[in-house]
Amino acid sequence: KLTINATKAIADVQPTMWGIFFEDINFAADGGLYAELVKNRSFEFHQPMMGWKPLSKEGGSVLIENRYQTHPENPRFANIKVNGSYGLVNEGFRGMGVRQGEQYVFSMQARQADGAPLQVSVDLVNEKNEKIGGATLGRIGYDWKKHSITFVCSETAEKAKLQIRFEGKGVLQADMISLFPQQTWKDRPGGMRKDLVQKLADLKPGFVRFPGGCIVEGKDLANRYQWKTTVGDLDQRKVIMNRWNVEFPHRNAPDYFQSFGLGFYEYFLLAEDLGAAPLPILNCGMACQFNTGEVVPLAELDPYIQDALDLIEFANGDASTKWGKLRTDMGHPEPFHLKFLGIGNEQWDEQYFERYKVFEKILKEKHPEILLISGTGPYSDGQMFDAAWKELRTTKADLVDEHYYKSPDWFFQNASRYDNYDRTGAKVFAGEYAAHGKEKPDAESRNSWFSALAEACFMTGLERNADVVHMASYAPLLAHVEAWQWRPDLIWFNNLTSIGTPNYYVQQLFSNNTGKQVIPILQDEKAVAGADSLYASATIDRKAGRIFVKLVNSAARPKQITLQLKGASNQNAIISTTLHADDLMAFNTLQEPQKVYPQKATLTAKRGELQLEIGAATLQVLEIPV
Ligand code: AHR
């Protein structure tokens, strides 16, 4: 028998409780959320022609020129000499996903450098090299100019390619060669993939943490994430190698670069679109520590701190300020209402603490309104966390970021992790977590129902302790099935479709069913935190007149439960949503996306009691009217 008392509130649940962690890992941005279909559009990858090939050996040639002195941000362009018929083909990000009947916008910056005007046409071709769309561009003049043309695609293809053909005799110079679907999220030109943003919106996240993860740090400081190089005109955003450009077996991504088509402005906008608080994380003067990365000397930390100050101005300043003006010029005169700022990603040890403290001193002085997030490093056995907390408790950090990628067992056992946490001072931001279990060859296999079940148990513990846990986000968020470096992930996609994992539906059930206050749900006067394989949390939204209960049975047998409801008057039409799979190792794939999928039912309580059978290995969420 479990008892819920709706008249008693234990703690407030922060509106930021359940958020999302975005990092450009697994082709999450370029090749994923960012809907650009052309890979290496400005020839800035380390091998300038990566992604491109000439269509023929004859009829012309291509040479990449570098004008570093005059265009340091985007130095390269293609110099295409044509004598008859010549062309280039772009392979896209593991191909280009295009849809029948949809419009595509081709554009490039170009000029005719020599000879008679060339005829330029573009064709989309399918896997069999058959034309499935295209158009001929108007005349290219002798000055650099952006040329655009729109055409309709006649066939759906997951791995289309783009061909650009030149006819005549002359030289054409081209840069920023781009192809976008016209239909993007909110139909913004050059925008984001609709299906993927919709999946994020369906989570109703309380915050969006960006831009990572390890890419904040970079393998070295030269390749750290620098937000200022990601805003302003697209062709001024300096392409760099992605930190996840790695050479693991099966995870090869030598073509992984950051175009920054999705930069800080777009991330702020995304957070705004999703109704979520923006949560940027900045480099703290340290590269990735895993391979004994480099650090900047304390005496040279100023530019890093200035980046933080300028970011606050970019997000919140008005048009009379330098960075507020840039945001205004980019199309957003209203502030982005930045409230949180993370200093460093997954950093630890004294090098971190001493750098964090310098940031804190200046930021707290100049921007006391901004809540600062500091880190603890990755969770190993807890000792490092304890040492970090000890140190950070001597600072004014508002939130402390904990990361744990552990076994499902760890998550089952840690459902009461926060029950005895120190309630004073900094609050917890569980900034990256995921249960890492067994895997099969399928990319999506590590996202088993078992891993999601373990996370659900753990998350009841986060919610029960909402007075100390203010934010939490699963990580990583997105992964391309043919270009991943890390698994499990929350959402898998290919060039055309995307699926939610069992872990995604757990996140969704928690974030879509959260009240404003925690209320007690007790068994024999004790929290339901894993005794007899049962886990539970309950919250209430008094204004909306709803109680939300999460129950998880991790046992291999169903359980009969009597739920006593104190203070809930209207107990008809209780909406019950269950998530379950008979096979604990079941996982969703692009081909079978709903093997583990929420099922809804309506239940009725009698005389203040609800009789319930909660299935084996099941998460059950109840929405009870009050
Ligand atoms: O989420 C994947 C990686 O895990 C993140 O980039 C990093 O912060 C952590 O080590």
C-alpha cells in the first residue's frame, strides 16, 4: 500500500527540472539538426575537396585557392576552369535525404573570373544517378554575389547527391555552395530539420544546454568552442575540426567538422522556440583533460572571461551595446533572457577550481543576476565528486554539474543518491547521465528497455529530491545511425527519419508529467526508493488541478498496489501511461520505432483508493485530477 498526500508539499520543482543536453557529437548538428545538405560547402575541411569530386576527368579542372590574408575566417574558394562541359558532385553527409514533392533551395557565392559567361545548372540525383530535381541558374556576373534557385524534388531518396554542371569556356569561382530543404523548423531559410526539432519540442524541455560536452573543451585549446566565431554572417563563421572527428573502429568520422551554421544565436533561438531556458557552457581555459589536455596560464585567462562577459551582453544587452547590437542585427532585438552560465564542461582538480574561481569573482561582481554552474568531472567511484563538492562549497557556485555514465545497476542503486545530500549552498545539475548496458551490432541496441528502466528508477530519486536537484539532462541527445561516435543516445536518425529510444520516452513521460511541487508518496511512512524493486515519486500542479505519479517496478513479476489518495477529490478519469517491453533487451530501431512505446489507459479510484497492477519491468505514470 502506498499513500499520496496531496495536501502536503515537500519541495518546489524547478521549471528547469527536465532539460536537454545538446552537443554536436554523432553528426547532431552538421549532418543532423542543421538542415544543410552540402558537406564542406566552403572547402574549409582539412582536405579542401573532402565531400566533393569532379564529375569527369575532362572538360575542365578545379583548384582550391586560399586568400588567407584578406579573408582569414573563410579563406578558401573553388576556382573552376571550364573548357566544354565540367562539373562537381557533393556526396552530402552520408548522402542527402530528400523528399518527393518538397522544394529545395540551392545557393552559392560565385563570380565569373574569366572567359564568356558559363551556363551553370544543378541536379539532384538518386542512388542510381538518375536526375530527381534540378534547375539552371541565371547568368553569373563578374562580381562576387550570392545566387539562389529553388526546385522541386521528384523522388524521395535517402542518399541523393548534388551535381553542379558548368558549360562553356571560362573560369568560375565559387564558395558557400549550399542546398537546403525549404521546409525547415518554422520554415526559417537555412534552418533546422523539422522532424528532429519536433522530437525535442515534444520533450517540453525546461532548458537547453549547449554546445556540449567535450566540444566546449576541444582536443586542444586551438580547437575549443569559441562562441564569437559562431555568430554573425554564415561565411564569417570559422570552420574547425570537430572534437569528435575520431578514428575509433566503426565510428570513423574523418569528415566531421563544425561549420557553425548552428551557432550560439541559433541555439538561443532554439531554446526560445522550445520555451526552455538557454544554458550555454563556456570553455574555462582548459582543453579536454582525458588525454592530459592543455590549460591556459592563469595570467592569460582574461580573453576567456571576456568571452563570458560578452556572451551575457550578446544574450541580454540592448542594441546600444556592441554584442546586443549584433544580436539585434541578426534579427532578435529582444533579449534571450540568459540566466544560467556554465564555466567549463567536465573538468576537475585544482587546475579547474583555480580557474573557476577567477571567473566567479568577476562574473558575480559584474553580473550577480547570472547563476553560475561549475563542474565536478566524470563520475568514477564518487571520491572525486566528494572532493569537488568540498572545494566548490567554498565558492559561490549556484549549481554543480555532475556527470554519470554508469551501468544500469548503478542507476537502480542510486535512486536514493540525493536523499541525504547537503541541502545548503549549491544545487545539483545532473548535466549528463545515461545507463550504459550491453550492445548488439545495431547502432540503437545500447538503448535497451533495461537501460531506460534503470534511468526511470533513478529519475524518481531526482524528482523526490527536487529541492536539491534543480536540473537534469540525459546525454548525448542525437545520433546518426551511420555516423555515431558514442552510444547510447536519446534520439537516433538517418537522413530522412528519426526515432525516440525507450530512454527518450522515459524522459518524455517525466518531463510532460511534472507538477510544481513534490508531494509525499510513502510506503510504511518511507520513501519508495527501491525496496522490493519499487520506485516512486509524486508531484502536484495545484493550478492545473493535477497530481502526477511515477511508479517503476523493476522486478520480473507484476505487483499489486493499493494507492491511497489523500486530498485528491475527483478520482475519475485518471490517465495512466505505461512503458514496458517483455524483453528487457528490446530497443527501438529506425525500422521498428515503436517496440517500446507509451500505452495509455483510463483508471478510476474508489473511495480514495486506486487498485493497480503494475506490470513487471514497467514505468507507469498517472495523471490524477484533483
Ligand atoms: O556526452 C558525451 C560526452 O561525455 C560529453 O561530450 C562529455 O562531456 C562526456 O565525457
